Amino acid sequence: NGGKTFANPRNAAAGSLRQLNPEITASRPLRFFAYAWGDMSEMPADTQMGMVEAFRDWGFVINDRMKRCESVEELVKVYHGIEEERATLGYDIDGVVYKVDRLDLQTRLGFISRSPRWAIAHKFPAEQAFTLLNDIEIQVGRTGALTPVAKLEPVTVGGVVVSNATLHNEDYIKGIGPNGEAIREGKDLRVGDTVKIQRAGDVIPQIVDVDLAKRPEGAEPFEFPTVCPACGSHAVREENAKTGRRDAIRRCTGGLICPAQATEKLKHFVSRNAFDIEGFGDKQVDAFYADGFVTTPAEIFTLEARDRQALTKLRNREGWGAVSARNLFAAINERRSIDLHRFIFALGIRHVGEGNAKLLARAYGSWEAFSQAMVKAGDQTGEAWRDLNDIDGIGGIVAEALTEFFAEEHNLAQLAALLEEVTPKEAEVVDTGNSPVAGKTVVFTGSLERMTRDEAKAMAERFGAKVSGSVSKKTDLIVAGPGAGSKLKKAEELGLEVISEDDWFSLVGA
Ligand SMILES: [Zn+2]
């Protein structure tokens, strides 16, 4: 139509679906292969292949390259066959997905976070291209990490225009890997270099090689800054007390005075999986921070009151009117009550991502219980510390980061101010119908015969139970197989309920 050309099929499809006007979407010749389903009242088949065949019988288009294989060799053969056909397919693909065919086995295998254990992608080799490294920019993250980013002469790799690539840290630029090994055969990266870019699937593009023959004369080794570009504080590479190794990441020591850390923390705080405040995104964080409107999370929630006192007048600002200001205040007020795991995630504690925040919320149930336990665990020896480490999925690094966060006076002060404005909800118990083990802490020990340890864990969690690796007073139930040793003994000493694997299956009715 003489308009702008789409960069690639993915953008064309996604952009067409995101149109506000459905007529524009309808006018675009989009097609799809049916291969999965949402909720169904009645399953037409008990295998993946059977499901897809049912889709075909119902009139959906399915991909006839889908194949049922009996061995790994067969899978790999199909993979290579499709790889050969790839260029002539008439649509873009980046690999093949293998799935366990039997749906009951899919259920048994379950999920880790959002990724299924019963499906795996086998990607085709990444596409590569050469381009110029125009500059190396340093970004400061919310934990103060100085991250170098390659600014590239824009180049098309696998149908996508690439102009940035991650450089990880200063060692990476020097050609040194995380364990001191040489990467790119030890070749460093210099501004002006001709570099080889690689992009695989959705992965952030990487620089995999540099063409030394094309290095301009006088190109200097990159000098990594030792002060923060945002606040001028010293940026240091901490030494790990245990391993004695220097951290690969250089961090700004500015803390609260660093505007880059403060704005990145605020951006994290309002992000989609944290407070998710509508109309309060990166742009608003930058603008409000620059004007001193909002410098801490708590100040987001006092914005309206200050606005009313005419201390700040949002509606007089450029781009804001009375309606947009009112909408923003309404969106903020909607978040004065928030899920506990979102609240914990929003704090931006190192190593505490969404998954860990959910584990913590489920383990402690309420903000009061969680925060008091974190302060108590600060001794790193007592019962609170042991309980924290006992949470399945929470490792030592996470536990340390949590207690360090709660040992900082200024963090506690910011939290107190925030809790004046916001109330974290009690963690909801997983909806498990009338599961007899919902909310209970279960320990599996000994060798299990009807399921693997991972399956047992996935199953218990599906029924709303919490699985722990060690036995304590807080354990509700022990499922002991043959050969159970010290855990069983401890359970018996504590007088806890011990059942067999068969009892477990009849208990949960599986
Ligand atoms: Zn700084």
C-alpha cells in the first residue's frame, strides 16, 4: 500500500492483532496453525497428536509437518528435515518444539514457573551478520550495576534490525569469560571495530566475534569507567568474601544519592509484575523524578494529597489535564491494596524475582510475618534463618540478599513510609478445591516407587501443599518410601504423621 514495510513476519502479525480497529486486523490476511488449546469442557483425545487431529477434523488448519516420533534419533531426523525445508516454507520459523505426546504424562510432568517440563524448543543455529561498533554506552541499573551496551550501526539479522547488543561487563569487553577463560579467542572490543552479531530466537543479540583486520588504526582499548556516569560516585567490583573472587559486575556505590538507581528502582516498582500502575510507566518515572515530584515509592501514593495542597499541580504540567491527572490518581489508589507477592517483588531486592516473591508470600502468608522473620533472620544462625533456608526453592544467596536488605536502616525507613500508604494483602491459599493437603507442609523421603521426586513435588503443589526438604516442627506430613533414614527418624521423634507413598495417592485421590 506504499506504507512502511514491516520489519519481519512476527512484527506484522503482532502489530495487526494489536490494532484498536478490528477492521484493520480483518483486512490483513493473517492465518494460523492450530496446535494448542485453553480450557476445554471435554477433551476429544488423550494425546497431543490426537488433539491436533481433532482440530483438523473441526476445520482448523494444522501444520502437516507435525509428526509423532518414537525415539530421540527420530526427533533429530525430523529437526534436520525441517531445517532443510526452512528456506522454502513460506513462513518464518526459528526451530522445532518437541512435546510429550500423552496428556496424562504432560500433567504428571507439570511446569516450572511458566515453562512446561513436557515441551522443549530445539532452535536452529543463530543467524549472524557483520556491522560496526559505533559506541559503548554504560547503563546504570537499579542495583547500581554498570552494564555496557554496544551501540551498533543498524543491521538486519534474521529479519530484525539490530542496533544494540549486550556486552555484560568489563571482562566481556576485554575478551575474558566468567571463569577467566578466553572468549572470542581473547580478542577485546574497541569502538570502531567491525563485529559479528548473532541473534537466536528472542534472545538479546550478542557480539560473537571481531574482525581484527578491519580494526581502524589508533583504536584504543575500551576504558571502563570507575565512577558512576549518573552520579559520579565510585563504582567498584566487590570481592566475594567466600570465594575471594572479584565480582564481574562493577557497581555504583552512590546508593540513595544515585538518580539512575533511584529511577530504575521506581520503574521496577511500577512495572507490570509489581505494582502495575496504569499510566505510570518509565516516561512518567523519569519526568516526575526529574522534577522532584516522586523520588521514592511512597511518594507515588502521596502525589494526590500534595497535588490537592497545591504543592505540586499535575494538571498544569505539559501533557497533563484535569482528566488525565484524575485518572492517574485513580489508578494509583487502586493499588493501595496489593497482593503480597507483588509487594515483595516490587521492593527490588537482589535475587528476589517474581518466582521467589511468590515462594516467600506463600511461605509466610502475611507481610507482618514475612518482615518480622526477615529481621530476625539477620543473625544468620537462629531459627528464623533456618526456616528461611528451609523454604524449597530459596537458596543461600537469596536468603542473604533478603537479610541484608532488611538490615539496612534506610530500607526500613522507606518501607515504613510505604506501608503508611499501601496494605499488602494476606497471601491467598492456592485454589485447590477441597484438597486435604492444601496449605500443609509435606516432606518426601526415602525412595519413591510410583513417581520421581520432581513429580511428587509438582503433584503436592498442585494440591496446594508446600514441599520442604527438611523435617521440623512445622512439617505436617511425611511421605516415606523404602530406605528412609534420618528424616524419618526425626519425624518419629517429633511425633509427626508419617504415611506411605500409596497412602499419599489415596489421600489426595489421585
Ligand atoms: Zn550512581
